[in-house]
Amino acid sequence: MGQRTTGYQLPNPLVYELGNPNFTVYHRAALGGLAATIEAWKKNPRLKPEGIAAEVDAGKVEIRWDKKLSDRQFIRRLLEASFRLTPDKLIDLPGHGIETDRDGLRLAIHTGLCGTFLQHNKMRPGEKTPRTLKVQVEGEEQEYLLTYKAVNSYAHQKAQGTRLLGGDDQAPLPPVALIPQSVVPGAMTGASELEGPPEEVLLLLYLMVGSAVFLLRSYRHESRAQYCLVIPDVKNLKSFARNLRQIAARGANFLTNGYPGRIAGGTEEAALRFLLALEAGNLTEEFGRSVSGCLAVAMGKAPWDRKQNYRTLVVRLGAEYPELEVFRAALQHFGKGRLLTSARGEAFPASPNPLPELIAANLAAERHWCADFIQRCQEKKDFEQLTFQKGGLAAMTKAIKDEDDQAIIAIFHEAWRMTMGALSERAQREGSDFTALVERERERTRNAILRAKTAEALAGWFLRFCADATKGAALAGMKRNAARVREFIFNPRNFERFQNLLLFALVSYMGREDNLSEGGIDA
């Protein structure tokens, strides 16, 4: 569709309603970004554009401007106050509320934006030689030297490619504006370019502010995704703006804080990280929940084009899942992103622990939270690594809500504790190495669980394992849950779930000796 010759005038005041039936998740996220930007001006009045007044409530944003300003002058001032640069030529979005000393978080976001919204050089002209920046990671003494592309300007500062600015500021706006990929990354154009009314395209510029960007480093080597955009489905503008600002202000325990906090294993993990961060602590008490879910968009290189990042996966996630607390526990214990240093002294993001990625992918796909845990146990070296992570695995065990899962794991732990007691007596009697005996028994048990190919075979092994541990007596947990457990373990539909749970129980057991060394829970 071509540009019409007649002009267009923005309504003044300009009102964006969150409940607009024509809005998509992209519009609602962008409106959240606009709201966060306006709220940032209130926190820092020197940023507020002259001649423009704006108000935010839970369901709408209203913007008024001096009638002496043309529409183009209004847009220019609005964007100048919304999309800035730091003295180090890093992208600065006031709506994020990142303080000047939070270089690590700002650099991670800058890198992510340059790989998604602004992946083409023409959208962010800058210096040819990369700059370096020293980043201090909270909780670590070491400083990391990271490189980045310094930019002189970027597309959002001048609404590049939209037709909203350029030329005579007194000229009327075109009735139709364009939506380039710098506004909605990965959006594919058809026979004609994506377009919309000027006020809609102006709003969508703030999608960059309302979204969260993560650097993806999956343990799955076949994954091509390098970045993830998390596009929140905003339902309360006031609380979203406040919570977005709090994400940047929080300390070391916050799930998306600092450079490592923006490194995720997978798309679903990144999305759940951001959703949990938005609703963390007491941030929702005043205004209520700020989002109803999100759209997570993974972007990476395609085989046919190594120069551009394309959408490789799009996943819609809700704000609540039955076993979300299991993911939260995994994230708190295993979710810290890692930075490694090359031989040249430059740091780069590395794959984090795979457990948060695995559990998040399961929850998002509505699979059992422990599905495919067997993949982490099939190779002996991977399995042995899990045995050194008992504290976090025990915390995950405590977070489980499903009663069948609780019963199976508790019964296995009870039987394993008795097995350890018998091995301890044997070690004392024979003068042998208790640790070596435990390792051999654990490996024998792992192989037995992996070899079972049917529900009946696995159930039979489990009952023999429990009987051997008690010398034929009944376990206390089995007595309490006999009917539930038998119905579960002999049901062929539960075979894979049962197998995964047994492997999880095997590596998550903590005895008193583990508590002393790891500070964990009592066995």
C-alpha cells in the first residue's frame, strides 16, 4: 500500500487505552514501555521533555503537548527524552531505570538490543573498533573485561524508517507510517511493507523499552538461538512501570540483575526469569499483578543467512504454573549466569547450568516438570556432576506440590537412607571405604533404573529395592501411601515420569553428612 498524499494530524491529547480491542501483546508491551518512560521522567524531572505533559494510570496513558508544537516537533522531543546514550555510547532507556553504576546490566541489554532490534549497522551507526568495559559481578572479586559496539545514534532516536520524522518539522504527518524490523524484530514483510496509523507506530517504538532481552547460551549444541526477547502481556501499566524500574534497582539475588542475570540457557527460561522478576517480593501489593504472561521470541542465525538474526522459536507463556516453585528453586540455586575469560583476557557468556532451562521448557510445554531428566543421567559424567549439586536439588524437592511426586521421592529417600546405613555397617565391619561403596551402589542403582524399559519392570525393581533396604519390612512412607503408590507405579502412562522421578530422587538425597558439608536440609 503506497503513501497517500493527504496529511494527518495526531489527536491532542493522545490517549492509549490498554484495553483497546485492536491491540496485540506487542502493543500492550509497548504501552508498558511508554508508561515506564513517563514514570521515569517523574523520578528524574530533568529528563522530562519541554512542552509535553503525560499521565499514567493502571489502564491508560494520556499525553498532551503545547499547541505551538507541530506533530513532528512533539514526536522529536518525545523520542529525545525516551531514547538516550551514555557517555560510553551505550544505549540508555530511561524507562528501565538503570542507575549509572549498573554498567553490567546496561551492557548486557545494549548487546542484546544490538542483536535484535538494532542488528543492522544502519540502524545503529557507530565506531568500527569495539570498546572494552570492566564489569564487576556481584559476589565475585574478579573483574571481567567485556567488549561491545559503541553506537553514535540508533533508529529509535529519530524514528528511522517509519516516515514519522525527517524533512520539514512543520509538514503534516503521513496518514500511514511504516513498521520496520527495528520496531518489531523478526516481523516478516509480505508483498507490501508493514504499516499502521502514525500514533500506532509511535507507540510501537516503545516495544524496545517494554521488552526484556536475554543472551541465550543453551547447553544443547544444536540450538542456533543467541538472543531472546521477552514481550510481556501487560495488564496494569502503573505496576508494570514500577516493577520494571525495581528490576534494575535490586541487589545480587535478583533474577535478572547484572550482566550474568541476563544470560539464560533457553527461551522459556529467559521468559520465566523475567516474569518471576516482575512479580518478585512485595512489588505487586499496591497495584496487583502487572502481567498475565508473555511471548518469548528466540532469535539466531539461519542456515541460509549468517548475517541476520531470524526468529527461531516463538513461545507463549502464562504467569502461573502448578510447579513454578520448583523452577524458582532451580533458578535460585543453579540460575546464575557464567562469564568465562579467553586467553586474550576478554570475557564472554557461557552456558549456565542446564536444569533451569530443562524445567522451564517442560512447564511452558505443559509437560511434567521432571520430563527428560533422564537426559542428564544417561552419561556418567553428567550424572556425577548432579551428585555434587544436592543442596539445590533438595531445595527443588521441598518445592514440589504434586502428592504423587512427593510420595515417590520420599519413599526412595527413605529406602536409600536405610541402604546407606547398611553400607556404613559393612564398611566398619570390613574396614572398607564407605564413600567407594556408596559410589558403586549409586552407579548400580542408576543403571538399574535406566535399563528398565516398561512400567512393570521398573515397578518390580522399585519394590525389590525398597524390600532389600528394609530386609523385607514395609517402609513408613509406603504404609502411608500404599494404594496411591501402587496405582501410580504400575500405570504404563506414568512410566517415563516414574523413571525421571527415581533418577531425580537418587541425586537429590541428602544425608546428615551432606547437610554438614552443604548446609542443606535434614534427611
